[in-house]
Amino acid sequence: MKDFFRLILITLCCNIALSQSAGFNATYLILDINNSGAVYYDLNATTANADLNGIDFGTINNLVIKGFEHNVWKCNGADIYGTNLYYQINSGSITSLNSSYISGSSNGCGGADQQWGLSNGSTNILNGLSPGNYTLTVWGNFNSSIGDVWDNNSGSNYVVTFTVPSQTITSFSTGEGFSDGALYNQFGWDSSFTSTTWMVDTSIGAITLSNDWQKAAWEQGFSVSGAGESITFRVDLKFIGTFGTNNNPLIKIGFSSSSDVANTTPPANVVFLRTASYNTQLQLGNNVNSGPLSPNASLVIADCQATGESDDLAVLVTLTLGADAASSTISSKLMNLTDGAETVIGSYTGINSSVYSAATTNIYGFLHAQSLTTTGSNAITQVQVSSVTMTLGDYLYSVVNQNGGSTSSSTNRINNYGQIGSGNLFVTKNGKIISY
């Protein structure tokens, strides 16, 4: 008789357990692509949204998983403890994101319909990726009293493709998600946390600064694969006001090992854009501003000055990794975009060990204004940066003279101001030749 009642009890318990059930109603992924705002994509759902699976996003610069939405159901006493989203780039490591409970209501089967989700993601998952083609695979599940239940497209998961370009550019426009105000409040950027920091002005498509000693860093990380590889940071800028002819550092530009510049100054390797009294030059200085680059890379100040403002300028800084920090180099040139003039390529050898270590994981574009407005005969009131560009590879070019020489000491190649002399050839990385 005891065995009979024991059998009945086991049967009842099994029936109760088997009657519990739970599953997904509809699921969505929330992405922000190229700072265009949050967009919902259908996973296990049929709506007016685009289906995520099978999309080719093409060439993109930013991809942020803002979050996800899981709509679930449970019946007959089943309990759901939380939902999760998983993603993987190519065959790399799997990242999991956890949801929070949002809402729920009775559904008439002894349970409830619930919504779980996440919507505040901010990490650009392209950080650290080299140029090339990639797949992003997404799937999800929830943990419950009946075990794990999966949202995985019948085992195939949800797969999209995208391409990381060799060049990434930001122009501080509303179309890129920028709005007027402090740079440190903009997605993907940090700046000195002060009342006189860098500001975004979308009416001119630029970040501006009217004060000294303020830092800015591009929070998108970039990397190179190892020794012999290069990366180039280009900053397009102009100055409002009139250059002085005294020795004065204006701004330093280069690479930092961290993008946290709100209250600290991270290790960095830079070049100084400065005015120099010798031959009244607008000159590129070395990492500690103790002298010019070698060879001297400069333009005549008067040739860079327009009425009330400078010509449109660009500074290009290339980091080339060596076998170690001591053998790595920083090379740079200054371009006058208005006149079509530019300097030779100057350089120095030896970089900070922290920058060297970060270069193969994540390094950052870095700006740091110096005594911009306050020194000597300077009458500069503002600097405006209209775009920044990061390009994998050495996009500083070589110059050969009309006799085929390419040494930096050739008098036919470089004049007394460090400029490319008439009769020389400008040779791009791709072999295009431009005559001077």
C-alpha cells in the first residue's frame, strides 16, 4: 500500500512539473550604427522592423549594441529568473549581456507575459578590429524553473556581416550624432572636464577651443598588428586670429595610451605645432618640444596667414612600430590645404613604453592645446578642428628630387624652411607622382 501511494505522489509531481511551460513571444536587437541613433531589428519577431538575420551592413565605422528586448511568456507556475543576449565576432570570444525586468501582466494560463531588456549599451564593438570583413552572431536565452530556453533561430543563430574600413573619419556633424556643447558630453569623445573645455559647434562642423591647456581624446580605439606596421592620425584645423612670430607651442597632436583625459594626462607621443622665431616658421616640434623634428618640417608663417584667420591646415602624425619602444618612430608633416603647400616629413625615434604596449590593442587620437592664446605676440583667439581621420598604414609620403635623390639632406629636395623645393616630385604611397 505504501508503494502504491508513493507511485501516486510521484505521478502527481511529474504531472505538475510537466505542466509548467515558458517561451519567447518576440525578441529584438537594438543597434546604433555610425552614431545614427538606436534602431530595432527583429530577431524572433515579425514586424515592420528589418530582420537582423542575413543583413550586410557594409562598411561601417561604429557599431554599438545599445541593447535588446525579450518578450516572454510563462504558464502554470513556471518562473523566469532573467534573460540574456550573447554575441560573437567571427570565432572570437563570446560576450554576454544581462537584461533587467521591465514589465509584466497576467496571461490567463496561470502565468504572465513579461518584458525584459537592456537599452543603455555604449561600447563600440568595432574597437580594436583591424580592417576587413567580419560576421556578428547573436543569440539569447532565459533561465527559468524549467531550465534554459533559447532564442537561436532554430539553432542557426542570427548572423550579420560588416566591413571595417582602413580609414575612419569624424567631421563633428549632426548627421554623425554630434550636438552643440561640451565635447566630453558627446558619444565617443572625452575632453578636459572644465568650464573652458573643447566645445562642439555643429553650425561650422567643428570642435572649437578658445582657451589654453585643454585636452581631447577620440575614444574609439585603434591598433596595429605588430612591428613594421603603421597608423596615421590626421587633424584638419584652422586658427582664428593672427599668428605671432615668437617661440610658442600652439597644440600637440598624436597618440595616447588611454582616452581618459577628463582629469588626467595619459602617456602619449605627439608632435607640437608651434610658431618659431627663427625664419618665422610654423613648425612641427618633437615630443617634448625641445626642438624641431628631423629634418625640420615647417612653413613660413606669413604663407599660412589669411585675414583674421589662418589658412586651412592639416597635421598628419604616423606611428610606426619597431621591435620595441626605443626603435619605434613618430613621423609627421604639416599641410597648408588652402595653398596646396606642405612640409617634408620630419620624425623622431623612440616612444613611450605605454604607448608601444597599447598600439597592438587600443591607442587613441589625442589633442592637447598649449599656450594657444596667451604668449608673446600671439593674437590667436580660437582653434577649430573640422575633422579627424585615423588611417591604418603610413600615409606620409616620400619626396624625390629631379635627379632621383631621396635623402633628407638633398638641397634640391628641401629649402631652408624645410619645404619641398620647386622641381621635386611628391610620391604617394600608391605610386602617384605630383610635380612641384
